[in-house]
Amino acid sequence: MKVDNALIMAAGASSRFAPLSYEKPKALIDVRGEILIERQIRQLLAAGISDIYIAVGYKAEQFEYLTGKYGVHLIQNHEYLTRNNNSSIWAAKDILRNTYICSADNYFTENPFEAEVDHAYYAAVYVSGQTDEWCMHEDEEGFVDSVVVGGNDSWVMLGQSFWDETFSRKFLDILQKEYHDPETAGKLWETIYIEHLADLKLRIRKYDADRIFEFDTLDELRGFDKSYRMDTRSLILKNIASELGVGEECLVHLCTLKDHTAEAIGFTFDCGNRQYRYFYDQKRLENL
């Protein structure tokens, strides 16, 4: 079937990616010389998919230049602070047909997109040994029949998904019925999908582990793009390194600090044999 369009979800604050995501959306960071979301847009365009939508929320104004540069369309997700990514799906409900559903923070070493796709699917990579990722199992017909968090020697959900028109219609029907239930707000769209596997049919699209990457933290990014070890591109970390009299490579194991409302207020990190915490609003560094 011919692909109609693509939706790139970029509305979230990505608070775990502290402090870079405090300064700019994670989708707009430079990875190996390219802006993360721009690389994905170019891959979609190269595959012949020109009707591209980006769901934005956090620091939405920073994405506006993409409309002129690439001709993409921005969809405002006004609920990104109070809901999980199901709100981006809902915000884009009018354009979902034969649609790629993409995460703005994925890095594909090779272009995974195609102008025509045989069936609805979710991308996966194989992880040997123990993993905490979402592990998929397929039935004899090749459809996903179970997904569990954590497992061993498994195909795990990572990368793009493709929804055909039937899947889009069925998912939106379910989402419409459940959207205003209080417990739905915190769910990933993948969670809703897993709760309705009998009605929502996806296959597994299997990729080699070196094809799809995702960076949840700065430490993970440093493992992929070694230039971030010495230069984090973060003014906050540069100032901290200067205050401590060390290089940026000495600031490691960064972890987000949140208040009682789950809002990110700073982060902790290690430097040498000591642990510190930093508060954004007060620009205050403390030794723990």
C-alpha cells in the first residue's frame, strides 16, 4: 500500500535528557553533525514521503524553522504537559491514514522508510540476554500476540511504526472511547495498543541492532557520538565545569531531579568521587 504521510512525535520535554533538553528540545540536538529530527525528515523525503507532520508542544517555537526549510506541517499538542504521547496521536487524528508514526529522537543509520509498505508493523531490534525494554512475541501468522516489559533474548520495540488505514481507524475509535478516562492520560500510545492486541494487528519489522538508536540520557548519547564527551553543547554544563575547574568529560551519570508535581527542576551528576545536584531556576550547584 502507498504511504500517505508521516507523523513525527516531538512534543515531550524529554526531561531524562538533562540538562540539554532544558535548553532545547532533544529532537533539535546535533548528532554526528546533523540535527536529529532533520536527519529523519530528510530520510522520509528521500523515500518519497513529502507530507510530513510534526507534533510539537515543549518549546514549540524552536521547530518553526522546519516549515520553511522542509515544507513540513506542525501540529500543536496543547496537552503535552499533562498527558503522555497518546495526546500527540489525538492531536493528529485528522491526518492518520497509511501513516508512519515516528519518534523525533530516533537515529537511523540507514533509511528505514519506504514509499510503499506491505502491512502495518512496529520496528524492532534483537537484544541478546536480559533487557528492560518492551519485548514482543509473534504468533504463527506473524502478528504481535504479546508484549511484556523486560525479558531475555527478545525482539524489543524500537524505532518507527507504520499504521495502515484499518489500524488507524481502529486505534482512533478506541482512543476516542478511552481518551477522557483519567487513567488514560499517563499512557503511551503503545500501552493502549498492547491492551487491545486482539483488535489492533501489527507485525514485527525486524532490524539489525546497529540500524536504530535512541538516546534517553546524555551518557547514552556520549556512547554513540564521542564528541559529546568533551563538548556537551550545554551552557549549563560548561558553566558547572568551569566552576569546578574540570573538563566537561568529568561530568557523568546525569539524572533528572523532579519536584512533587513531576516537573524537572534540575539534575544530579558525578564528578570525580563526589556527587552534585544543580537547580535550574536558582542556577545553584550543591555538593551532596
